[in-house]
Amino acid sequence: MTAPPITYGRTLASSTVTATVDPALPGTFVWDDASVSPSVADSGTVYRGVFHPDVEDYADVAFEAAVTVGKAPLTVKANDAVVEYGVKAPAFSVSYTGLVKGDTAAALKGKLGFDCAYTMTTKAGSLVDIIPNGMTADNYEIAFAKGVLTVNKRQLVMVGVTGAAISYGETLAASVLAGTLVPNVA
């Protein structure tokens, strides 16, 4: 008697038992508790059920079958971010796609980290990959997906602006402006 493998987060109901019944009888294999949703650590556990023959002349038969549980796919994607040229990179974050059974990021092990080649001298207009890493899980096969850090131009502001005095009737072109350009601090 065999039960096909299931993926973490699925119930026994998603695993249809097959067996050779002699004599060949039509019928249905039913798990005792089809709502059980085993973890990967439960792989190989034997569960019980009943074969219900469709022919009235035969009685129900109890069965046992081991179930293999595989890891569920999980994508951990770096969220896109934006930074201005010359400014320290922002704190990066991720989003999770594929968590099942009410699991949260707390079901993962390790320390979330990021690889990103951005430096404060990376040219404006650059798109720099943000690649998450460092997480593992007992019940999930993790795929890390990159995000993008967009480096925008940094705005400049003029401070300490002064202009030379002009006389009535002169144009502003005759005035010399003085000041200092500095990066905008937001």
C-alpha cells in the first residue's frame, strides 16, 4: 500500500492511497483523519485509514500507509528601495510568498541578511541588486529573489546667498550672487 508524497501545508486528503486489491475490487481508500497536515519532520509516519469496497459482499478493510512530506516552496524577495546619491543605504526589507498553515517569518531560522553592492559613491541612475540571504527552514524550500535599489540624483540647495547692491534702473545681471551649494539634507 502506498501513499504519494505530499507537500508541507497539505492534508492527508491530498494524498490518494493506491493498492492492489485481490480480487480486483472497486472502492475508495479513506484516511481515518484526512484533515491531518503533517510537517516534514513527520515524513515516514504511518497513518491509518479504511478501504471501502463498492461491492456490498465485501467488508471494509483497515489499512496503514507511510506518508512522505516534502518541503513547501517559499520565496523571500527583497523589497525594492530608493536612495539619493551620497546617502547611506536605507534599511532593507523582504516579503514572503508561500507561507502556509498560518506560519510567519518566525518559522524560519537564521539571520536575515542582504548582499548589495551600493556605496555612497554609486552613480545616480544606477540600479543595484538587493539580494536577501541567511534564512533556512525545516518545512520550506527557500528561494531568494532580488529586489532593486534605485539611486536617484541628490538635490543641491544654495545657502548663504548674497547679492551685490545694484542701483535703481540696473538689471539683476549686473549683480553678482555669492553663496554655497550643499547637498540637501532631508
